[in-house]
Amino acid sequence: MRILIINCGSRLINELSAATTGLGADIVLLPITDLPLKSVKGFDGIIISGSPLMWSECKNQYLHKFDFIKKAKIPILGVCFGHQTIGLLYGSKIKREKLLKKKIFINFHGKDIIIKGFSAKARFMEYHQEYISLPKGFVLLGTSGYGNIEIIKHHAKPIYGVQFHPEMSGKNGKKILGNFLSLCKPRII
């Protein structure tokens, strides 16, 4: 399978790339500066990385570059900044809090392929200070003990967001990435 990883300037891009290729995907890295995308043809899925950018500071000036998300018919996973980007595209509000940089428990809600194989909760690495409200048309799949939204899924499309960093979350993170990649079946064009 061929996965496009959009690098939004993440310090963890090497870890995200290695974790994705380690699960059997061929990847293409695209810097945020090369957005907007004209087409997603030839890709089986898209991962949008974290970023040192803060949506509360950049006043959504980059948001239009991600409009392709609403039109894409392939699975999309937003990680941290990517998660927030997806939320903002669908009407979330952003809030800024104190920097959180540690492993915490995420409580799972409902059933979905992205959280398949987990019990009620698992630990993941957090490294951020912005959070989103639940976007319109999305289902809540995970929250933190702090009450923050951690995992979301579009109600009708394979669009997911995770606030935490699976690339820094050991076996739990690999399981989340593996579950996402299981949705990214190569398509015959």
C-alpha cells in the first residue's frame, strides 16, 4: 500500500515514517509547503503529522490548504496538529492549555476498527498544548482523564484524528497505526 505522509514540520517525522514503513507501507513524504493537493490519486491513505505550529497563533491561515480532506475518498489519519486540522475543517473550536508532554491513559468509547484489539483504555504519548471540541459529523472514540477529545472519526467517511502521538507510544501506537493501515487497501484504478 502507498501512504502519503504530509509533514507539517513535526520533530517526530522520522519516527512516524519509520513506524508506518515498519508496518509494511510504502510512504511518500510531502512538506506542508507543497499543499494544497491537486489529487490524491495513487495513494491508499493519508497521514497528517504533528507540527510546532499552533492553530491559536496562526489564525487558520493554513487551513484552506487542507480542503482536500473533505473531498478525499481514501482513509485519512490526523496526528496531533493533523487531528486539530481535521477538527477545524469541520467546525471545531480550538483551545490552548498548558503543555502536556507525557504518557497518559486514553479511555475508549464505542467500537471501531481504529481501536480494535484494545480494552477500555491504554497509554499513549501526548506532546501538545492545543485541543479541539468535537467537530460536526464526528463520533467520539477516545478521551483523556483530563476530559479532552483524543480520538475522533467522521460518521460516514474513513477520516480519523488522534490527539496523541502513536509514533511515540510503543506497541499501543503501532496497533493504532496498524488498525488505520488496515483500512488503506490498495485500489485498482
